[in-house]
Amino acid sequence: MHKYNWGNIKNATYLDTDSFRFSSMYARDIFGKTARLLLENGKVKQAGQVARKAYDQLPNRVYSMSDAINYADIIDSLYRSGQSQLAGNVVDRNLNFVAQNMEYLHQLVRDKKNLSFEWNDIQMALDSVDRYQTILLAANDGKRLERVEGLRKQYQEWYGIE
């Protein structure tokens, strides 16, 4: 873990498509999965260190809807290791992206545009909101939980989901 370093990706003003896809994959498969497995084995401190490394190294912005769900294990590990402020920063950033993009996607649905790949983004957003709800409930983060529940209610109304 101490050898990983990825140049200036954290604060880059531009990332090409491959780089932002790799960063999302790293959030999910390298940092997130490692942190989750450490938590499952009772190694909360180490999981927190991995999650903190992800927080310190990965981009500050969200590039695609998949980022929201791919950061879930990192967020959970930050909360469970006592790094609630950092976890909240990532949750806020990701929820802002989800909410803004879901407004846009909903408008496309309402305008009956020919949607294809957009349905995948809608599903990822719904999955993210559900996963964040579970994490925030366990973390006892009432303010953010209230926001997530509001978004979920809105999306239930829009898409008729339970």
C-alpha cells in the first residue's frame, strides 16, 4: 500500500477517458475491495488506512455515474474506521453528481428521447442511493441519510420502483 502513487491524478484538471475509468476501477477493485476484505476480517484500522490512501490519491471529482457506486466500500471503510469527515466529503461529492445527473436523465426520459446507455446510468444511480442508505444508517449520519432518503423517494416517484 505504501508504494502506490499515481502522479497528479488527484487534482488533475483533465483526465482522458482511460485514466478516469482506471481511477474508478481502482476505487472499486483495488482500494474498495481491499478495505472491505480487511473489514470482514476485523482489521478496521488497516481498512481505514487503505480507504484514507484512496481518499488522498484518487481524483477529487466524479467523472461518471459508476464512480458513485464504486466508492461505496471506501466510504463505508472511512466511516467504520472513525474518519467520518472524509467519508462525508466523498458522500456529498458523489450525491451532488448523482442528483444533478439524475435530473438530466429524468428530463430525457420525460422528453421521450431514445435512451440506451442512459438506463445503465439510472440503474447505477439507484444502486448508489440504496448502498449509501445502508452505509449512512450504519454510520448514524442522519443529515446525509435524510438527503439519500429524499433522493430515493424522488426516484421512486419518477420510476415507480419500490
